[in-house]
Amino acid sequence: MDETQHATTFDPARLSGIRTMGILSVINLPIPTSNGIFGVLKLSTSVESGRRWEQADLALAQELAARIG
């Protein structure tokens, strides 16, 4: 868990869960439809993988969320 995760996770129970699951990097994006939001696309990487999402990953995830909707 790095300082960014700690700074952006305000709920102590949620922070504990993130640490327990070994989540390193997260992307959460709304899935838009013509009638509003259908749901949320959630992508995460693990501490074990050591991989962090980058700007190119975010752009691809945004395109995917738009196509889903």
C-alpha cells in the first residue's frame, strides 16, 4: 500500500480490505449508456504483479467502458 492509496481511501475498513487483498493499482470507470450509468468497470493489479496502471491503460479502459455501454 503506498501513500496515494492511503490518501484516496478514506474508509478504514476499506483500506484494510485493500491491504488484505494485495491491491496495488486500480481503475474504476463508469459504463455510460444513453439512459445514464449502467455500472462500473473495475480493474486492479496486485502487489504480487508489481504492475501499475499507466496512462495508456487508462485510455484503453475508457474505450472499453464506452464500448460496453
